Amino acid sequence: MREEIKRATAMHKAGRVDDALALYMHLLERHPRHPDLLHLAGIAFRQKGQEGEGIDFLTRACDAAPRNTVFLVDLGNALLTASCPAKAREAFGRAVARDGSCAKAHAGLAAAHRALKDIRGAAEAYRTAARLEPGAFAHHFNAGLALYTVKEFQEARRLLVRAVDLSPDSAEAHRLLGVCLFQEGACDAAIRSLRNAVRLDAANATAWYDLANALRDAGGIKEALSSYEAAMRNRPGYKEAAANRGELLQATGAVGAARELYRTVLRRAPRCSLVASNLLLSLNYDASLDKKTVYEEHCRLAKQCFEPEGLPTGPRMQAARDRRLRIGYVSPDFRRHSVGYFFDAILSCHDRDAFEIFCYANVEHADETTARFRNVCRWLDIRALSDAAAAERIQDDKIDILVDLAGHTANNRLGVFARKPAPVQVTYLGYPNTTGLRSIDVRLTDALADPTGEDAYYAENLVRLARGFLCYTPPESAPPPEIALVADRRVPTFGSCNNPAKISDATAAVWSEILRAVPAARLVLKYRYLDDPDVADALRRRFAQHGIDTKRIECRGRSTSPVDHLSVYNRIDVTLDTLPYNGATTTCEALWMGVPVVSMTGDRHAARVGTSILSASGCEDFVARTTKDYVRIAMELALDRERIVSVRRTLREKVGASALCDGHGFARALEHAYRNMVARD
């Protein structure tokens, strides 16, 4: 018997699988419960592609020798191949219970967890396998991949560093390591790893995309743009790469090029909501487009790209006058972000006896603001949830009013709102236009940003807040306004910290007119991408076309800290608002730093935000009604050094005492509006 088994296994090893299997079967006729023969026959059947027979014999082998770890591991692998992950997990689990030091058993268990979409279970099992076999690349790589998937970037990085050491030619290991480093904020190290990835595999579109994202964050604009192009070249139709390239073009002032890119992608992928949102956002920067055209485009693309077949009507609101309302806020910007600065007071000042607050977070880069928000509400991270799953969760939470804080800005979840998970749905704060979605009932605004008659340009019903639609929470770390520096400055200095996308042709023209009216004046422009000489030079050339000496234009890039950023306002006498897309956070920052902001009331919401903020802060005298007024107010302010010093000395206190910073008053007005919404049912 022993000699016959040896002869059969020799045939097997020599590749004579049919002969070996025939002999195994012959021997099993005499010894039907022989565990080794059953196991070998199962292996042979699998090699012949007969998975069902293979599983049958491997199962019998495990029954005959239930403590044999090797048999259990082989059975688990066969079950995985046969797409039976639950049974595979059971087999691998038995193997681990028999021998906890078997790395293959833990790796197999991890693969079964992964097949069952239990990524955390997979991560833990792969991590154990890596600890048991410290020289195995696959265990370290798979553990790192699983941990990356569940966003445990620090531990993923540790395992991926080891994976790269074990296999320095693995492009994918370098890529994943780079992405983890990027998520941890180690941008330079991330770029090095991602450059290694594309060097090792120049056809890896995802690696080019990840490299472009890291370069963009580090301010390497030209290389980032070319890396996005490489990603799109290697994967035609790569929507995320096209969207991010367009965003970068837009943020460096090339709004027209961005818009053309978006339209090209939508011709190929007409239901791509990501690119549709980017295109719609870009329309807000263009003064040449009439607001009716912009409204119709929002409605068209909302229906085309966001609304599922058979638009749901959602549950009806029950009478809610006297019960505690459940308010759900949805945003990717619960962090140190413009939206965060205006949402802070709402979250902290809500009446918790009358309102239960839920935050559905789609935040990619959490920070200390995220942590603070998380601690004062019912919090759910929805990044990993599909739109349908997130909508189902919101319905399960019995939310009365669901509030979108993003509109068509980056990482929005309008697809959730399109499924109508709440009886009343509202859009507010993050976007200066309609969403176009029929499933959103209300848009919160005020009578200055959207005067009577503007309702026709919104898919939502306008609800106007009497105290203004924004409430600003100044940063506690803000440095004091520097009075002496302003008093001693002899050169009038205008400035803007707005996104270059907002510096439209109309903006460049009127600012140039101001610079001609005040020939000694300088203009300070600050934005993170202005560190790049090409971006800064392109912006300066826009003013040169209007006869302005480019030496009068000072471009400043990213700041090292929030304090450093705010300190720039001490270099500016008068802030100039952009048109037709006004600033919001930048306007509030300037006012808090004691700098007057000149804004002009335009013909749409985006062009009236400055008017709303300045009125709420008691600074109506800085609001212009015409271009001529805009130039006059800016010129008179810049040339009146005594007034500039007086404003610098008193403006922070004035703004702090105004409606713009009255969190409790604003929260009560907002809650009153919420009560009215549900009372209408």
C-alpha cells in the first residue's frame, strides 16, 4: 500500500495527473476513508478542472482527518475558487483553530473575509499572516491594501513599507504606499513613492492619477496637469482624472478650458454626475451667461445625471409642530473649510431640546474641526456607502428635514437627495445656485442675495431668512489687526484672497480701472496655487492686457498655517470682491482682520453674496450698485489713510457684534424656518 501511494504521488509530481488519479481511485476502492488518498485525489481533480469532485474529496479528507490543517486550507482554497466564500471561511476558521501559527490558514481566512466584503476581518487576518511570515510580500501587501480600504492609513503604511522592502519592483505596492502617505499629509514622501510606481509601470492609469493628486496638493501644477493627462491617456474615459484636471485648470484661472474638458467627458459618459457637477459649478464664474441659461442647464443635467428612474416622492411628513424634529446635515466639508466656518455656529447653537441633530459626513480629510463636530451630534461617516445605502440609512433614522450643504461642489452627495430619503429636503450654504433637483424642496437664502422675482431661476422653493443667510464663526487663532503697519504704509494696497477662477474677465477689467485711478497702488493676490510661477504669470498677464504694469501685481501662494494666512490681510488696505462670483469666507476674513471689502451687487445669487455679508455686518457703505460706484468706493477708501486706520481699529468689534456673527440669533431664525417647513404639510 505504501509503495503504491509513493508510485502514484511520483506520477502526480511528474505531471501525469490522469495516471495518478486513476491509481488513487483504485486504492480508494480498498481504503475509502484513507485521508491522504482522499486529499491527493481532491488535488488531482482540481488540477483537471473538476472543482466539484475536488471539493467532494477534500471534504471527505477533512472528515477523515479533522485536525489536519493542510487539508482544511486546501479545502478552503477550493471553496474560494468555487465562489463559496462562507463555506471557505468556515474551513479556514477551523484550520486557524487547529493551528494558530499557520500563516496560510490566516491568509486564506483573510481572502474569504474579503470575498464576503468583511474588509476589517480580512485586514486583521492578513496582518496576522504577515506577523507569522515576516518575509512574505503577499501577506504584507494584502494587509496594507485591506487597511487602506478601511482608511486605517497609518497601519497600512507600516505594512506597505515592509512590502516595498520585500518587493521593490512592485508598482502597486509603491502606489498604495504613496496614497497612504498622501492621506497622512506626508506629501513629499507620497510623491516619491508614486513616482516610483509610474516608473515601474508607466501604463498604470491609477498611479498617474494618484501622483497628480499629490502634486496638485504640493503645488506642482504643471506636472500635476500632465500626470492627469497621462492617466486619461492610459485609461480613456477616466472620469475622476478628467474631473480633477478640470478642477485644477479652473482653480488656476483656465475656466474655459475646464468647461470644454467637462463637456467632452459628458459627451462620452452622459450620466457622469461627478463631471456634471464640475461643469455646473464652472457656469457660476461666467458673467457672459444669462441666469436663465444657467438655470436650465442645472435642471437638464440634474435630471440626466442624478435622478434615478422613477423619481421617488418620499414619505409624507406627519404633523410635527410639537415634537422634537430630526435634522440631518449632509456635507463633505465638516472640517477646516469655508462651509465649516459658517456651519460651526449652527451646530453649536441648535436647541437640542427641540431638535435632534444628525451629521452625515462625506469627509475625505478629517481634522480637528471634524473631531469637534463629531462630538456634538449623531455622526455617521457615509464615504463607503452608495447613494442608495446612504438614503436607506437616512430613512431608517427617520430624518424629518435633510439639508444639503454642498450643492454641486466637490464630493457632494446629491445622488442621495435624488432618492428622497426625507420628507423635506433643503439645500443651503455651500453652493451659489440651484441644484436643479426636483427632489429638493427648499433653498435657504435671504432677500438681498435673492430678492423677490428670483424664484423663477430655482428648482427649489426659496425660503428667505430675515437676518441674512450666513452666520460666520471667526477663528479663535486670528491675529489682531495691525494698526501701526497700516498707518505707516505709504503705498495704497488693494488685495484679494479669492480663487483665481473667480477673477473673471469682468473682474480683471474693473480692478484694472481701479489701479489706473490710483496709479501708486499695488494689488496683492493670494491663493495656494499662486506659488507656481506659470500660474502667477498667467494671472498677471490678464492685467497687462488692460495696460497695468505687472510689477504692481504681487502674487502670494499657500500659507504655512491659518494664522499665516490671516496675517496677509495686514498687508492689504482694501479688499476687492470678485464678480460675478463673490467671495464669502474671504470677505468675512477680511472684515474680521479690519479690512474693508468693496463689493458690487450683481444680477444673481453668486453676485449678491457680498451685499448680503456686508449688510449683515453693518458695512452697507462698502456696497456698490454699479461698476462706476465700485471704482469710486475703492479709490476713495484707498486714498483716505485716516479712514483706513479708523476702520482697521474698529471693524472687528463692529462685525463681532453684528448679525453676521450672532450664532444664537441665527440658529433661532433657522429653527423657525424649519418649523414652518414641516407645518405646511
